[in-house]
Amino acid sequence: MKHSLLSRAIKLSIFASSIAASSYIPLSVAADEGAINEVERIEVTGSRIKRSAMLGASPVTTVTSEDIKVAGITRVEDLLNDLPAVFAGQTSGTANGATGTATVDLRNLGPSRTLVLINGRRMPSGSPSAGGISADVNQIPAALVERVDVLTGGSSATYGSDAVAGVVNFILKDDFEGFQFEYQGSMYQHNNDHGDMRRALDDSGFEAPDSNVTDGNTHDFSVLLGVNSANGRGNLTAYATLREVDAVTQNNRDYSACAMDLNDAGERVCAGSSTIPTGRFTDFDKFDLTTDGHTFVDRDGLLYNYGPLNYFQRPDTRKTFGVTGHYELSDSHTVYTEMSYMDDRTVAQIAPSGSFFNAPVNVQCNNPFLSEQQYNKLCATQGLGREDSIEMFIGKRNIEGGPRQDDLRHTSSRFVLGIRGEINDDWTYDAFMNFGSVAYIQTYKNELSISRFGRAFQAVENADGEIVCQSVIDGSDPNCVPWNVFNPSEINQEQLDYLTKPLYSRGDTKTKQLSGYVTGDLTDMGIVVPGTSTGVGVVFGLEHRKEYLTLNPDENFTSGDGAGQGGPINGVTGEFDVNEFFTEFNVPLVEDTSYAEYITLELAYRYSDYSTDKQTDTYKTAFDVRFNEQVGLRASYQRAVRAGNVRDLFRPSGLGLFNWEDPCGAGAENPLTQEQCARTGVTASQYGSKALINDAGQYNSITGGNSELSPEKSDTYSFGILLSPIENLDIAIDYFNITVNNAIQAIPEATIHNECAVNDNEAFCDLINRDPNTGSLWIGSNAITATDINIGEVETAGVDFDISYRYPLDELGAMRFTLIGTWLDTYSVQNIPGGDIDDCVGYWDRAVCEAPMPELRTNFSATWLTPWDANITAKVRYFGDTDEYTRNQKNEVVSGPTSLNSQTYFDLAGSWNATSNISIRAGINNVFDVAPPLIPNGPSGIANGNVFPGSYDALGRYLFAGFTYSFN
């Protein structure tokens, strides 16, 4: 019988892709064979061959629309980040380094190695800005999501470049009829009772937040409207959503109210930046002064607490609307379309700008702003007279001008037009055009101009006895207003207006995808493996894709004149296209034998020809085996690729910042020897100097793209066992191993420095450019060069497990239990072929491993499916412990001083169908208000507020309530 394999598979398959809060109810199998044969074959993520959703050799985790509702999620990335295989990319908790987008990172291989799809078709690049090119899931309206399929492991043979870590496929509702309105409100509540941090705040004299806070309110509205055509052959579904998110600042949590560090005794203390409001005046050797009124005093380690004003949650306003539709031209052919629009605007706020020791300043000893005491303290003690000058570095925090605000706006549109249908009983086709674009607007406010405050430092008296800039006297800048950093109480708005420059940037990304393929069932052609009744399934397709990106920052960005930008922000423009051929085969090898119900072979291949003169081959081999109703196996090997994106290939080199602590400086946690530091350019007199240490943990690097990059390649091996030992119990255990070779990324600056200092590698020593006077890598433009190359390899391996059990309670309904998790065995990076291997499993740090990678992550949930149209779900989320990753003088891996304890979160939610038209839901995530583990001097970008907000529940208890009103 033609569909007998399909029928048996439906009866034999176990469900191995539910997540912890899944509302999945097992497929009921009809008693007679005929009913089963009517089951529709659909396209399952990971293959374009249509089949039952139960079939396939690749494990797929599915998140349903009900999962999203029961978790109270309005940001899709927050739900995905709870999955054990997903690590945090850009989130709403990112402030310093925010791109304004939301990204997904499978297996911690980076968002650029995760391919994101809508209905099996590519999303456009999220943003032209640095770090934002990966797909922005802000474009996904949660109300329109039918399900999300998460397939981990390479899938380039099916979907093309970028599917190295896997695929996230958002399947949208496309056949809705009626009207639906949804609203959900949510907020955070936290009890500020972190005794250690409150002690640190008290010791430092900083204000502690209230003991009980509620904030971070979110309001989410959506409208869904669907109509069928009069003849029943078509459907049009329209939607509109509005989401408004309130800001949370770090001063509202006691564990983030100051920049935290550890003292020599290992106690938490409030630290910060040496760019202070009262000004720091130093040569990093003989003197280190600050002001007290109009006098100089020794700084004595005084730091600025830059934490309180930073956003812990960015404010955000997102609007989306769109239309999906299809119409049957005949019984065999259907046209379809998708049109969507999103406008998202968010603000990333961080501490005020200032003069960040950007360059040495020659201050005249007769500067009229200097008091007599200041002249004596600064000049006379150095043997200098009134007509002399003294060279120094000035760090002055511009608290008078307010915090820096990065206003980020993305406006995206997407249009799909396609036709699909049946050629005959055995062959179908699908062809479509997919166009996506993103317009980017950035406005950076309250930034100081390096060139302007450089002139504003040079104050003199004119002929009328007025204090003016030297540039006013000589005519080089008649608008200059002198900056009285020697008595900050006299700084006024006129000075601030002169010093401040807004910075603007504009950009676009565009994606064009033209694709078409045919799928066939070769049973009737007689292409059948002997002994089976089901023939080979095939796919043949062609695809053309073009990617375009442009970023146009203004002169204030490109000149590097923004004091707090870390260097020039360069523009980039580039494009490439690729032509591809792809094919798939699904071959039933064994069917209905004494030793196996069936064995199926899956094959896939894709050839890609890039306009960058690069060609790639990707392929897949997989087996799906069912021995009986209780036991099954699956195994696969996949070769995937990622060609360099436009920023990888075409962005020019420029100065930026990276997270680190110079091991040659005073107080470094793992110092190098003087001989080792000398190889990196540190002189004997500079060794152990405080000038080498940036208290904010940010150092300079030169990064850039590389037009000669080759596509990186990955090999994914997976093996799984599927068990159903008793009724309603399903177990799936899958081993995975992903190795990325010729990985496209920069060698970490810390690795470059270590290769030079410890291994005396001259090639890497040449990449280190220290300041000759101070030896620093954070003052001025001295930096480590780390541009993109094809480095060694990245490997990750582990075991995923997925267990579900349904227990009937007779007249009381049923209980459903699910457990999913990942045990991570390997996450190793070899930046240099033949060089050191950094294995980050169980570690975090600031420069190599960065975000925490615990050995074990799990989600367990129990749901009571009551007979009263109400469900109650309790969930336990577990995130394992990690140590700080460091290398000592012998280049041995040792645990640093900060370990992050494991975290266990409890969630509780319920839903009730109050009437046939109204459903109500409410819940609490992190019921017990567990505070996140704290990190000193966390890596900028992925860390914020002394925590990793994407990895842990950063803001405390999350409460939500919502309702849905609908009618057909």
C-alpha cells in the first residue's frame, strides 16, 4: 500500500520535540488503517520532503503558541533563551553595546551561525550596525506564531549558508477565520535583600534602593482578523500589534546599584571608573590628583560609580502589522503571500560621557582656572613656573550633562509571493520570491567631542581679562568655550553646549531570495528498494540569493571624535549574491521485517556558487530506524557552511573596545613575569604600573573585515535513541558533536597577548602596540590588532534529553510531565591551528569564554489538564554552576576568584477558558525571587549590572496576566 510506511510511522513514533511547558497532546491514532492514511503530509523543519511531523532523523524542539502564552512571554527571544540548547544573544538587558535587536544563539556558536526562518524562508539581516547583522526576532509577532521549530545541528544542505549551529523556524498562522484581541500586562517585583551588596553600598556611601520595588511594566496588544473567500478557496489573515516596555535602571536593584568588584580579601566592594566627576589629573607616575572645590587633593583611589544610570531593561516601543493570504486557483494550484512591517525603537542608556584620558594634555601653569593652591600642587612642586606647562592625562566624568543615550530605531518590511501545488498525484512544487529590508536610524546623545574639550582645556585671559580658549585668541575656533574642570561646581550650560555633539548613523540591509523546488514520490515509477512498498521521496531545487548592506555614520562617528565611542565608527557598504542547486532523497530501506518496522535513509546535497569567487558543497546523510513501538534510533552526519556576511567581508578596520584585564599591570589577578611582559612592549619601569589597568575593564583593539575570507565549514554528528517503554512515556536521548573549521572570527585579543607573552610568538607580538610613555593599551589609540580571519576550530559536544509522560486522572483530567535538558561535554576553541585549546565547559570569563557555559541545563514541568477548561503548569528551570576561566604564568588553566553558583527557578502559570469567547491566563516566573549570581567587572555587552542578564533572571520575580477575546 502506497502510504503504509507513513501509517506505521505515525503509530510507532514517539514525540521527541516537546519543550518543558509544551501543551502537546499525543496524536490519537484511528483504529482503522483507512483513517490513518488520510493524515496530511507536511513540510517538517530540516527537510523539504513532506512527511508526517513525527518522521525524520533530526531532533526538532517545538515551541507552540500555547507555550508562549503560558510562559507570559512578549519577547520571543526570552522564551527561546530558556531552552537548554539556546544561549543569550542580544536581549532587552543589553545596554552598553546594544544593537537594538533581539537575536538567537544556538549551542553558543554565535547568532551569525544560527539561521532564522519564517515559514521556511529567510529573514533579512537584522541591522547594519556592528554586532547586529543576525536576524532580529523582534520582527516576529508572538500573536501570529503557530509554533517555533528549533533544529540544532547543521542544516545548510536544506536551507543554505549560516545553518551551522542549526535553524529556528517560526511557523505563522495562515488560515485564521474570525476576530481575536489579546492583551497582556506584566511587571517585575523584587525584594532588595542582598545583605552583602547592601553592606558594600553602605560602606561606599552610595544610596541603596527601596527594599521592595516593582517596575519594568510591559503592555502588549494584538489584533488578529481573518476572513475566508465566499467560495471557500482563499483566506486573508491580518494582524497588528503594539508593545510598550518601560525602562529599569540599575539603581533599582541592590546588587546592581554600584559597579561591584572584589577587594584583596575577596569581599564585595563598590568600585567603578577612574574617570570621575571631580576630575582625575595624573601622569600615572608622579602625581594622581582630583579636585575638592577649587583645590587639588590626592585621588587616593577614588572611583566613579557608573552603574545606577545604566538601563537594566531598555525602554522599547514596537509596532507590527501584516497580512498573510492564500488562494486556490484550482484544486491543484495555490498562490500565497506574506507581507509584514515592523517599527521598533529602543534607547540604550549608560553612564555620562567625559574626557576618558583620550590623549595627553599640555596644561599651562598660568591657566586662569587654576587656584593658587592648585598651581602649587600641580606645578610648583614639580619645579615649574607660571610660564611652563605640564603634560598630564585628564579624566573628567560629565555628570553635569547627563547620561549617554543611544536611540536605536529599526524599520523592517518583508514581502513574499509564491505559488505551490500539485503537478500530479506524485509530484508537487513550490516557488516563491522573498524580499526583506531593514532601515536603521541611530542618534547618539550627550556625547562629548574630543577635539572640542582638547581646545576647551587651553584656557587663557584675553585683553579684557576674560577667560577664553586659546583657539578664540588665535582664531582657530572662535566658538570655543573653556571647560572649568579645575572647579567643576562652576561648569555651566554654555560649556556643556559647546562640548556636546550628537552623533548620527543611517543604514540599510536588503535580502532577496528566489527559490523553487519540486518534490516527488517515486513509488509509482517503481523506484523502490526491494522488500519495501514505499518508493523514494525526492526534492530538486534552485535558489538565488542576494545580500546588501550599507552603514553611513556621520563625521562625528567616523572621525573618532566621540569621547566615549572607543574610536572611529566606520561605514561599510557591500553586497554579494549566490546561486545554488539543492536536492534531497528519502529512501525507505527496510519495511515491516522481523527485526525492524522500518529503516529510512535521508540524503541531501547543496552546491553554492558565490559572487565572491567562492564555491561550497554541503551535504547530509541520516538514518531513521524504528525497531518496534518501543525502540527507535536515529543518526546523522551533516556538512554545513557559513560564508562571510557583508560586514565580515567588507567592513574597514577601526578602533574599538574589548573586555580584559592587563596581566602586566598592578593588581592584576594573574600577573605575568617582567620578562613575559617585556615581549609585549612593557618596559622595566612600566611593569606593574597602575597606568596599565583600566578600572572599567575596557581596552583598545583594532578590528575589521577581510574580503579574502573563505567560508567556514562545520561537521555535525548526532546519534539518538527513542524509547517508549510504557504507554504515554516517551524518551529521546541524542548525542551531538559540532566542529567548525576555518571559523570566521578574530583571534581574541587576550589570546594574542598570551601567545606573545607566554609563547614568545613574534607574529603575535607585532600585533600589540603599547603606548611608549605609559605602556597602556587603553589610553589614546594604542591597541591590539585583531581583524577577522579564518582561525582554527570551534567544537561543541554533549547530550540532549527529552522525556515526556502523560498520566490520566480519570474524571480529574490528566497530568503531563516533561523534562528537557542538555549535558555539555565539550566547548573548545582553538584559535590558532596547533595552538592552545580553550575548553570553556563549566567556565565564564571576560575575554575567551565570556558568557557562562554550565555542564547541565534542564527544564522540568508538570501540567494539570483539568476537566474544567483550566490548566495549571509548574516549571523548574536549572542552570548549572561555572568557574572563572584564567591561565597562569605557566599557561595552565586555573579557576579564577569568582565562581557562579547554580541557579534554580520555579515558575507557576494557569489558564482558563472562561467562556467560549474569552480565555484568561496569569502566572509568576521566578516565584521565589532568586537573585542572579554576581560578577565583578563583567564583560561589556553580554554582562550588565554585575550579572549576565541573558543567562539568568536578572530583575527578580516576573508577574503577568492577560486575556484573549475571540469569535469565529
